[in-house]
Amino acid sequence: MQIPTCSKIILLVRNPFDTIDSYFNLCLTNSHSESLHQNVYEHFEEFFDRFKIAEVGVWAKFNEFWMSKRRGGGGTSWSCVLRIW
């Protein structure tokens, strides 16, 4: 992917817990306005656990990519986030 050259960017970073839960809701409801009932989380507990682990990696790579573009290079270590999962 060709990234346009620019001198500044604004990156809004959501809490990964909120982001991943929101994406899981979107995937299962196919809607931005519906929410899953708690029993759906219980029914898909194993799947949701694997889903969270996979998605936190995507979240970290996305943010690491943009953090590496800032002046001075240097990204951020997301190991603290990965340990929580």
C-alpha cells in the first residue's frame, strides 16, 4: 500500500477492549446499532477468546505501523496489552 507523504497525522486510538468487543458485535449482528445479549458471549465463549487474541494482534500492528511513522521513528511496545489477554 502506498502511504501518502505528509508532515503530520492525527491517529485516534480506541481502547482495544472496546474496539474488539465492538467489532465482535458488528460481526455477529451485521449492524452498527444492535448489541449482543450476554448469553451470546457465553455461548461463543471459546470462539470469543480466540477472536480477542487474534484481533489484539491486528490492533497492535495497526497502531505500531502509525506510531513508527512519527518523527524520530520509535514505536511503542504493546506487550503490556498482549499480557492482559
